[in-house]
Amino acid sequence: MARASGASAGQGLVPALSEGPRVRAALIVVAAVFFLFFLLLPLLVVFVEALRQGLAAYWAGISEPEARAAIRLTLLTAIVVVPINTLFGIAAAWAVTKFNFVGKNLLITLIDVPFSVSPVIGGMVFVLLFGLPGLLGPWLAAHDVKIIFAVPGVIIATLFVTLPFVARELIPLMQKQGTDQEEAALMLGANGWQTFLRITLPNIKWGLLYGILLCNGRAIGEFGAVAVVSGHIMGLTNTMPLHVEVLYNDFNFVASFAVASLLVMMAFATLVLKTVLEARAAWKLPTLP
Amino acid sequence: MVKSLTKRFEDLIVLDRVNLQIHDKEFIGLLGPSGSGKTTLLRILAGLEVADDGVVEIAGRDSGTLSLEERRIGFVFQHYALFNHMTVFQNVAFGLQVKPRHARKSAAAITQRVRELLSLMQLKAFEDRFPAQLSGGQRQRVALARTLAIEPNVLLLDEPFGALDAKVRVELRRSLREIHDSTGLTTVFVTHDQAEALDLADRVAIMNRGIIEQVGTPLEVYDAPQSPFVFDFLGHTNAFDCIVRSGKAYVGEKELPLDKTIRDGPAVAFVRPHDVLLAPADGRQGETGTRLPGTALVRFISALGQRAVTELFYERRLIEAEITRESLQGLDLRVGSKCTISLRHLRVYPRREAEQQTRVAERAAVRPRKRRRFRDRLPTLR
């Protein structure tokens, strides 16, 4: 194909994997158009809509009490969920990659369940468990514990949905690293805790941070599962994504897009951090031959 | 000291009632092909694996009851297992820094000890480098220094030279021997390279399929291999089928000298290529040895350096003979010419193939479909 394009004329041999200039240009144009219409424009629309009536309206949109409550709840959820799932992810990855035990494959499969089922089902499961007609519902109601249509429900649903991120990031990494270095540390007299802190953790830190970022991004942005359990109580159980939806359905476009723009900025910050981390990780750990 | 050690992975028997006595300050090599169980034995000695049966005793005490501190075992891993995120200095200091507070030296003393070790291993210039910035030989020396830092009584090395190129290998062999001699360590190392084991060790234990076939000094095992496997594993081998009748071995009608009594039946005579002597086909007696009837056809000659390797057809089988260049010229041999063969230093073993076949079959019965996660990796496959 490269030869047919005529690029080789007068230049001698063409590398086997190079394309002619016309093919290249076509591919670039396709990619650029796609990028423009499906990635850049939608993001721009969010900001344009949010600022349509000026900065004051934008500010009003994100500073009204309900919006502030939604922001607070989203941040609270992330602050609770991310550390718990980080700990779980490290523990699960550690167990799965450094030890052999019965039911290990089952555990690996189970970790993926939140990824493979629809988030709506994730939310439904908890309604069926903790809701009034559910399994534990009557008992909870008798003890005056509110989970569904309350903040705990939002947090539990988010926990469920974001559970696999850290573990999924760490398991392949730790599998690749094997147990040699841990064994070496043990032979040198280190105890289990020292081995973990001084050998395992430094070896996985970039992957771990990446997993935490992904987990955080999803915790902030989760809609489906949270929508089922939250009950959309304005100012109480509305997270930012739910708040955006409520405002939009009320034809309050400016406020809706204003809150949405915050989500976009959070996501963007996550992506930038991720890129920085990836670059650092690549620089920090030159691959061994 | 190892007593009746057995290890199974799933249903695969990796070590089968292994006994081995290791003396104080001894330098011992565990030699065997991959899959023979030598690395597993070493890992059990280290306490990294647990035997299903049997005990490891150190100075008369069951090592399972000893703390790591009391065992004082240093282990050098096949691929060194250096801590990639630490500098050379930090790697070597690790074992000193993780000691419990009451046993730990001061930071200054640790620094001094690490510097000593680094200069001993000629690594002084590299203390701030990371493992990824070192050559294979340097990494090996870091691994050794890191292990020596905890002042072990016993040093265990898993294929210590496996990942190095030939020249560095020989250099490091020498320096390992010097370290052993100067520190009074007991050293056990695993290798699949017979030259390395015979060159380096005081005694060699040759392992095959989970059992130790023979233990002895390098000369003992080389000169008096107790089994066909040992003979075959320690060097090139020619095998002749023969028959033992009333205490005498025969190839055709020709009687072979026997060094020990063997029960009657089919047997195999093993002889090294340099013990195959060639003489002109015209009947002139060349050198001493047991002359075989008939003549052989020269099929191939490879003359490299002082020695010439010839391949001969004899009785429908290939024989390898190693002779000097001079005698090659004296015999005027070339491809297609004929000569007679004499054998010396041959060893006759009862034909164990049949026996071994049943052993394989026995094992196959308990062996799972696939080999699981075998620890003996081929070190050359890098």
C-alpha cells in the first residue's frame, strides 16, 4: 500500500509499517473530527451553557444551598469511600498475589462483580437488602437506622460501585512483580509489616495512586446506583450528578450546567494528575532488562 | 543436615525422602537438571518452603523451632531480587536496619559496615546507583553484599551464576570461593552446570527427580559415578549395549572388564569420549584398552583447538571419540575412513531403563496433568 501511494519514489526503501501521506492525512482528519465532535464540543457546551447568563448566574447556580449540600455530600462520599476501597484493594491484591488459598479464583471473580453488573442493579440490591420491604429493612426500621433514602445508602452504593478500581489496578502489577523481593526481605530479617511498608508499598505506589484516582473519579461521578438508593431528597441525599439531573428536569439549565461544569473540572483535574503520575512512574522505574 | 525430606506440590513429588548431611564450613553444590528438586531443597533449607515430611536440623536442632535470628541463614536469589526502588547502599543496609531496636546498630555503625562490604565487593563507586543501572555481575555482587551484611552462618545461593555471561561467571566463581574461605561460612549452592559444581564445591550432591543420586567430592563423583544418570550428567557419554552372563559382560563375543559385580542380564556400558581410543583399521594395535570387534566408519570430524571430536558409526550407532590433534594426524583419519575402537575406563550398569520406565510410570500415576509453577526456571532463558 505504501508503495502504491508513490511516497517511495526517489526515497529508496519505505519502512514496512509506514503509510503514504494521503492515508496519513485521512486518518488524522478522521481522528480530529471525532475528537472535536464527541469530546471537545460536549465539554465546551457545558461551559457555554453554564456561563450563558454571565458569571453572577453561574455563581448563584453553584452557591445556592441545595447545590452546596450536593457538593458537600459528593465530597463526603468520596472522602469515606476512597480510603475504605483503597484499604480493601491493597488487602485483596496482597492476598491474591502473595498467597495461595482455597477460593482464590472465586475472590478474583467476585471483585469484578461491580464492574460487570449495571450500577442500577447495584443500587437495587441495597434497596432489597436495607429498604423497608427488604431483608434487613424491618429490623433496621425497628432500631431507627435509616440507610436507604439517606446518606449511608449513598455511601454504601458508591462503595459497591467503586470497589474494584484499586484491586484491579494492583493485582496485575503485583503478579508481575512476584514475591522474590518480599522473600528476600524476610530472609534479611524483616518482619511482615516492615516488608509491606518498605518493599511492597514502594513498589506499587504509582499503580496504587492511579487506582485511587480512578476510584475517586468514579465515586464523584457515580449516578445510577446512587440514584436508586438516594431518593433525590434535595439538600439531603442529592449528590452532584443527581443534582444536575434534578435541575435539568426543572428547566434550570444555567444552574444545572454550572454544577455539571464543576464535575467536568474535577474529572479534568483527575486526568491531569493521572497523566503526571504516569509520566513520573515511567521516569522513576526504568524497566529491568 | 536434612533427614528424610519429602515435598509435594499438589500430587507431584518434588523431593522424595532426601537425606543429606552438610558439614560445618563446607562448600557444597546441589547439581541436577531442571525439575530435579534442587531449588526446592534449597528453599526448604532456607525456610521459604515447608516440607511435607521430614526435618531440617541445624546443629542438632530442628530448624522449624529456631527463630530466623538463631538460624542465621543468608539466601541469594537466582535473579537477585534486589530492591529496585533502593540504591545499592540502601539495599545492603536493609538487613541491618530492619533489626529490632535492641539488636540494631547505630546509624553510623551501619553506614560503616555497609561501606566495608561495598569495598570488599568492589562496589564502592556504585553506592548511589539503583539496581537497574548496574550490570549483571554488579547486581550479583550487591545481592551477595546484602546477604553478607546480616553475618549469616549459612549462605544459600540459587543458581548464583545462571544469569551471567561466561566470563563474568568464572570471575565470580573465584570470588565466591574466596569469600567462603575467608569468612568460614557454610555454603550451599544450586546449579545445573556440572563444570561449575565440580570446579567450585568441596562436595557435590547430584539430584535427579527428587532424589539424591550420589554425594561426594568432585573427583569421586566424576571418577566413580554410582548410577548411569550421574555418569551421563557429568559429561559426554557413549553407551554400549551389553549382556552380563555369569558375572562377565560382553559386547558381542568380546568380554568387557567389570569394576564390580553386576547381576546377569542386559546392561549398558558407559564410556567418556576421551576414553574411546582409535587405531588404524589394518589391525595394527594402537593403544591399550578393550578393543571392540569390527571397524567403525568416521562420519564427522571437528578439530577445534587441541582436541578433535570425531563421530563414528559402529554397529548402527553413533560413537563420539575425543582425541588429540596429533593422533588424528597420525591416524590419517578423514570422513569416510575406517578404524577400530578400543575402550578404557568403562563402567557397566545393569540396564536400568526398564527399571526407570516403571518408575516414571509409577510417578505418572500420581502426577497431575500439568507441571505446576515449577521453581526450577531455566536460567539461560532470559
